[in-house]
Amino acid sequence: GIVASGVFSLDYNSYITSVRFGITTQDIIGGIIKPLFFGLIIGSVSCHKGLSTTGGTVGVGRSTTNSVVLSSIVVIIFDFFLSRAINSIFDIKTI
């Protein structure tokens, strides 16, 4: 609201009203549930890669890179399935 009113010269009350009418329960639930899963995924993958590291400092660097790449891929895949699940709960038709 502050950025919208300061940068775009948008009235604060107009911004709040448009947000109230534009946001849905699906948005709120998705905004709460998805980050929980993503944090669990990133933490689990990183712990697994970190605890199975071998090769000294070079291995630590390699494991870090591998955990970032694998976490990113798994998060993207889970995002797809979580979005589909949330959409099916709210009976939203998708292509």
C-alpha cells in the first residue's frame, strides 16, 4: 500500500479496496501451505546432501551446488502438484 501510493500516486484506500476484492481464499491458503512444503523440501534435500558429503572442502562445495539445483527442481515439481491440489479443492477448472 505504501509503495503503491508513493511510487504510483495511487490512493491508499483504493489500493486496499482493490486488494480486498481481488484476493481469494485460495490465494491465502496457497500462500500459507506452499511455503511450508517448500521449506520442508529445501531443508530435507539440503540436510541429505550435507550429511552425505565426502571429499573435504571440494565435496562441500559440490554438495551445496547439488542441493540448490535439486531443491529448485523438486520445488518446481511440487509447486505444480500443490497448485493442482489446491485448485481441485476449490473446484477451479484448469487446462
